[in-house]
Amino acid sequence: MKKIEDNPNFFLNKFNKYNFDDSVELILGTTKTEVEIALHNAFLKKTEFSNYLAFLSPNADFYLEEMAKLSKEITLERFGKTIQLYAPIYLSNECRSSCLYCGFSYENKINRITLNEKQLKKESEILAGKGFRHILILTGEDYSKTPLDYICNSITILREYFSSVSIEIYPMESIDYQKIIESGSDGLALYQETYNKDIYKKYHIRGVKKNMEYRLNAPDRGGIAGFRKIGIGALLGLANPLGEMFFLGLHAEHLIKNYWRSLIQFSLPRMRPAEGDFTEIIKVRDREFFRYITALRLHFRDSGIVLSTRESPNLRDHLIGLGITQMSAGSKTEPGGYQGVKALEQFQTEDKRSLEEIINIIKLKGYDPVLKDYDRAILK
Ligand code: SF4
């Protein structure tokens, strides 16, 4: 496959036509009447991007109950009474990039580990033994310590234990994503962190991650490669969340329009404490966070919404049935964490309950916990 990074049809082109601060102003200017119109349209199943922006606005808080009710109905209609469960496996915490908010950042003096085959098999046995069938693998951004061959080999090993293996690793070329898919992975998660150019530049100071444009176009490259699922998101807490949600929606519309083979899904990680001394976190309150999840659900009806263990048990329990479709459970955010290897976690998890406990909560809410909803057919 030819390298096509400069394709003018990629998201970067659209991204450059908008201004972050203007997008915030646009959302803040939404009136209550506009929120009512947006709700009316959502009932009629015909929301437009302007309606999505109305749902994001502070004035939507006055209609949060109606939005939640409709969000619940849409989720039921599209996904049934199910919550799909997965676990992350950190393959490595080695990283050549410096992101000021991350524990794995290059200059942090931490124990650096990349799992070998034996360790990876051990992690897999433990998680498969608990019942997990969907796995998300993560690395830092060290292209030499965790090269493409290492990732592909890891996926091949993981596929002996799991039916679905997604990746959340450094951005790649389409041709490399194709190799990842051929190894057995079906999902790509690549979060932009922030869509604010100035903030991106301020917090990403070293390594490949500094290149915002390369990251912005990575989901397009994944779409061309043919991933079944592509997850996008913003790390809420770095820049004004209204601007992040504006661009996240724009990004999703672009991907949905261009890559019909891929299911586009969302994650809205909120900043959590990590190693280092990053303190400039913009607080995103629970009510506001819920408004964003609901806005996504009302506008992007077919898209999955993922909720990680960054969130508190209380909030996670409340969100079951209200828009989200997937949850991680019993997560460890350090390489080898499930087998007791001592290494630094990327961030502190808030919900430390086991898979069993999460399954019980989901059932208590009247929903079905789903550990496996996909397997790739083997054609001979
Ligand atoms: S966010 Fe990713 S690229 Fe940045 S320091 Fe952490 S692991 Fe490395």
C-alpha cells in the first residue's frame, strides 16, 4: 500500500477550517429554545450537527432529564440491555515522548518494562481465566522497544486467548495498520488528547507525540486499513471541554462519512493524577461529563461509548443504561500488573472492583454483561 499521509481528504483538512475558541463561543451562545428544538429533532430521529452542539451547551442542563430519558431509549433500541466488558493489557511503559500529564513520560525516572512472551502469556492466562474475551493492548510511544513486529507477535499470542484484540498504541502508517489487522486485531483506539493546537503544543514537548497533525490523521489511516472499530476521544481536563467536544463530534462525522466499514466509537477519559507534577487540570464535573455522554448518544445513535475505570464506582453504576455501551473492569494500568509485576501505573484507577463485582452490578441493574460479542470467522 502506498503512503498516503498527505491525503487532502483526511481530517486535518477539515480541522484546519475551524478555530477552537470560536467553537467554544458558538456552543456558549446556544439558547434554551435551540436546545428544545434539538430535543424535538432527536425525538424525530433527525438531529443535525447544530443540534449536537446545543446538547453540549450549559443551557442543555435545564433539559438533562429529558435528554437522559431519550438517551436511555436510544441505547436500548440500538444496543439492547447489554454492557460489553473488556480489560486493558499494558505491554510496555517505555516511551520516548514527553507528555506533561502522563506517568510514562520520557523524563520520569520509573521502572521501564516491556513484557516478554512469557509474561504476556501469563497476563493472558490470568485475564482469560477470569472470563475476559475482549482485550485492549496499550504501549507507550517507543517505536524501537515495541516495534511493529513486537506488536504483531503480541497480537498473535493474544488471539490464542481472546476473540477480540484492540490496540491503543502509537500512531502508524496505513500499511502498518494493515499488518496489525492481519495479525488478528480488529479495533483501533486513538485519542487525540486535545484538539486545542496551543494546548497540544504546550503539553507534548518531545518525541513523535509532538506531531499533532500526524496523530490527527491516524484514525483516517486506520479507516483505510479497514479496522472494524475505531475509537476516538479527548482527554477531558487539558483544554476547554466544549471545544474538545466540538472537534470530537466533527472528527466522528468525518470518519463515519468516509469509512463505512468501521464502527466509530467514543471514549471521554477525564484527567486522573499520575506520576510527575502536572497540576493544571481543568475540572470537568460529573453533571457536565454526563451531559457530554448524552449529547454523543443523542446525535451518534449507532456509536459505542466506552467508560473506563478512571471513573468512580458510583458514577459508573449510574451510567449503566444511560448511553454507555462498554466498560473496562478490574483494570491494571502498568505492564505485568495482573501477575504482580511492580511497575508504575500510567494513571490511578478509581474503580478498583473486580470483574465479578462489575458483572453483579450490571445484572442488578437488569442488564446483561457481555464478555464476548465478536469473533473473526476463519475462512479456509
Ligand atoms: S501519553 Fe503516551 S506518548 Fe505521552 S508520555 Fe504517556 S505513554 Fe508516552
